Amino acid sequence: MWTERVRTAALRHRVAVGVVWLLVLLLGGAVAVLGLGRLDQSFTASDGPGHRANLAVQERYGNGAAVAPLVAVVTWPGTRDAQALADALERAAGPGARTVSYAATGDEGFLGADGRTEYALVYPAAGKPDLAGLTAVEEAAVTLRAGLRSALPGVRVEVTGVLPLQHDSALAGPGAVALAAKAVCAVGLLLVLVLAFRSPLGVLAPLLLAAVTSVGALVLVEAVAGFTEISFVVVYLVPVTALVVAVHRRARPPGAAAARAAVTGGAAGAAACAVLALFPAAFLRSVGVAGLAVCAVGTAAALTLGPVLGPVVGPRVVGPRVVPRPVRIPRALPAVGLVRGDRVLSASLPAVGLALLVLLTGAATQLRVGNPEARALVASGPARDGLDLLTAAGVPSGVLNPLEVLVPEGADAAAVAARAARVPGVLLAAAPADWRRPGSALVVVVPQGEPMTAAGAGTVTALRSALAGTGALVGGSGVVDRDLVDGVYGLLPYAVPSAALAAFGVLARRRGRGPAARAVLGGLLAAGAAAGALVVLWQWGPAGTGAVTGWVPLVVGTFAFCVSLERSAGGPGRAGIVAAGAGALAVLAVGIGPQVELALLVSGFAAGAVVDALAAVPAWPHPRVHPDWSRPRGAIPSSIDDRDHRPDRSRHGT
């Protein structure tokens, strides 16, 4: 077979193969780092109506749009002085900033119910929806807070907003408990790999394979990004997938069977991801291109570099050909009872695993995508103080994600604001006099509910309907989540079956229809269960985020599906358990901490690895106990394909 010829050629030219992959790791790593700027860093859904509106706002006004504003909150010790706040904002916000408050509009929606608190929206001059722009907004929050406190002595002043809350979460850093947990996970990862390969040097093999796969895949992805939009989220997907797949492949006995399994799993994953890359949505295209690159580079590394690294790997304790030792029990013990207990255990484990997968997949139907609710982003800090001050005054948290309506030339901005104010769920709508440019004007619409909530999403839909026919475009930070649901998740009913059919076609040709159907179904269950785990852990769990960051389930689902196909291609065995443990411990060691969005992603990866191992429960080899206690009942199958059961005797000359 051609895989055996490639493997033999790699062993014959092992020095050249090693040098080539070393150059990929070193030179490719430098190229990958330099090319990160090619990736789209906006984390927004492209091509939706809100995205188009935000592009127009950004082009004409230079700020705002998809970037949530800063919210300055003031509690007066006595009588309110709205004009003093407006004057202080003009000085503290800096040139080019846009501000709106009670003094500019006279709208009581800017006032708290306590009679002493008011807030204002501030759009800093710099603030594009990319990493550099978000950093500029975070810096502007510090400057604004200091400037307002200096201009308004004796008045309580706080500055909050979505970005300051996220920034405070990142600055908080892991506490002592989190650091201890990270250390435990890191040590656990090393122990799992050392025990799996029985050699400290053997641990280097999967790590090196994962490293070259990650670097090579990122270089390919960045090359594609020169021609089409690729999201920055692939930076998270590529290394985790490469690591788990590498551990899967190194945990198998070397030889022709392992090479065929690597090609089969890689081809099935590549086919599924290639289909995703064809859909007209940036996030689907991004995860598709990234998954395709990982599968292609990983398979090439497994066929060429894998055999070269073989001598450094010690004896394995995992692998599908491990046969359990006969269990010898004293004659006095009830052998028949032990046999029945073993049969019950062997039958119950698959049933329990399948039930958990189905339940988690059912929970995925309740997934609500969007930025986590503001109260869940950080527990303490300056931005949280501002949020608490707002809510204590009776101001709803929807003010953190206002909408911006771009009114075309010839339309009456005041009339548009009046129509928007009548929409259910709108706290206020105003057309500031200084929010005008030649040919357009802006109307600010502040909803009561945050956009990821049912009430907030309903407000966006109702507002678009109310303004239909006026020529106005509805943008702002509050529409990004809605665009993601409509533009990306709306394609999943077509994208998921198409990708599954592509993977089935590859597996059916190499393994047969029955095993292919089981493998694809297992991959779909793993992807759905990983998303369901996010719902259970975060939406319904103690954190109570109310929503899951929109792109996280897409990345996690792609990871779980590709890893499940790789595990299925290798057949039953404990390799999947080792890979799951390694992957889960690796991401937890990196990501445990107070930053909610990173924790969401990390827990999703860990859940994806674990649920894939759970999907493999029916195939785990269980020792058989027999009345004669002299031998196992029969051979344990090592692969879906019976041809892979034969040991590789080429190394022994037979």
C-alpha cells in the first residue's frame, strides 16, 4: 500500500525528513507569528445587515459601531447638575469622541430611579472592532475615569462598559486556588503521557508532532487569509486539535495499521472541514480551513515524521492489541457471580455513556449564543463598581450595548428616533445634534435588555421591523450577536449534514458503511454533547452567564468532530482515553482563571475531549472472567477493519 511505501521511504531518509520538519517548526513558526496580522481580529459576523451598518458607521464617524461604548456613571451628593457632567465629558473624552447624555437630549432614560444618578455614553475617537481598537478603548476608559473624577470633585464617578468589564476580568489573574489547579493539571498532563508511553523521552514524540502540525497548519491558514477573510479564532482551534490528534496517533502500535488509520481519520476530517469552508460565513469558513489544514499537515507528519520518531518511544501500555491477563480467582469464590457482574458492567457502561451523550446533546438545543451577561464577566473591579452603581439606581444593563441607527440623507433623524422610542423594550432613543455628517445622521437607541437575552434579541428584531422602509440601517454593538445567530447558526442545518456526508463518504470507502455510519454519528454526538456541556456548565451553572460566546461552540464542535473521527479511524482501544485526558488537562492547565470568555473556550475544549472518550465507551476492551480462569474468552478487536488486527511483522523479517 502507498502508506507503507511512504513510511519505508521516510525511514530510509530519516535525516532528511527530520531536517525538513525541523525547518517547518523553526522557520514556519517565525512566519506564523509574523502572519497573525492577516487574520481578521474583529470576532464579528460578516455579511449580515448589522455588520454592513457598522461598516458604514465606522467609515463615516470613525468610532462606535460594533464597539460597545464606555458608560460614565455619576451619583451626585445633592442636586443633579447635568450640564456640569456634559462639560466634564467634553474635556475628559478627548477630541474626536462622541458623547450623549441627559444634558444633550433631555431624555429621562439617562437618569436613575434614585433621583441622584445619571449616566452618559462615550464613544472614544479610537475604537475599531479589532484587538488594537479594543485595547485603545480600554485605555480610554482609564483616562476618562481619571478626567471625570478630577473635573467633578466630591461626586462619585465610575466608568463601566462591556470592554472595561472584560479588561478587569483579564487583569484579575488567577488566584491561589486557580494557580494550584493549573499546576495540578500541568503535572497531570505529564504523568498521563509518561504513563501512556512509559518513557519520558516518549512524551516528546506527540508533543513534537503537535508542534509541527500546529505551525504548518497556521502557515497554510495565513496563506489562505491573504485571499479571503479568516477569523482569529483559528489560533485557538489549531494547536488543541493538533495535540489531541497527535496523542491518538502515537498511542497506537506502529506499523501499517496505524498509518492506514492516520490516513483514514485525516481524510475524513479534511473532507468534512473542506465542506464547511465552502459556506458563505466567515466563522464557518475559518474553522473549515483550519480543520482542513490540521488534518492535512497532521497526516503528512504522521506518515513521515512519525516513523522517524519511533525509536524514542518506549513500550506502550495503551493500544488496541493489549489483551488483559487471565483473572485467577480462588475456587471458593462464586465464579458465576463474577461472570455475571462483568457482563453487567460491560453492558451498563455503554448505556450510561450513550445516555449522557444524548442528554448533553439535548441540552445543546437550549444554547443561547452571544457575549455573556455583564454581571457574569467579572466579580469585582472598577468596571464592576460602575455596573453595580447603575443597577442599584434602577438602570437596566441593556445600556451597555446600545444600538446606533444610521439615518440616510433626506430622512428626518428626529422622526426616526421618535419611531424607535415606541418599540417595546427600548429605554430611550435620541438624535444628538452633533451626531451628523454630510449625507447622514446617527440615532442612539438604548434597549432595556442585553442583546443575548430573549428580551434584547426581540427588541432588535422589533426595531428593524419598525424602521423598515425608512432607509435607516440598524447597527451598534447590540446587533453583533443577532447577526451571528442569523448569518452563521442559520446555516448549520445545511452545513452539519453536508460535512457529515463528506466524512461518511470517505469512511465508507475505506471501512464500510456500517462502521462509517457509527463513526460519523459518534462525531456528531461528540460535537453536540460538547456544546451541551457549555450550556450546562455556563448558562445553567453557578456562573449563570446567560449565553455562550457565539464563536466558541463552533470552534469546540469542529474540534470534537475531528477528534472523534480520528479516534474512530483507529478502532476500539484505550488510546482515546489517553488522548482525552491529555487534551483536557492541557487546555485546563493553560486556561483556568477568572477570564470568563477564555474559561468558556477552555472548558469547551476539555468537554469535547472528554465526551469523545465517552463516545468510545462501547468499544473499550473489558476483561472477560471465565469459569476456567485460564484464558480470556476471545481476542479483543483492534480496529474497525479486521485487516488491521494483524500485527506488523515487517520489523521482524516475517
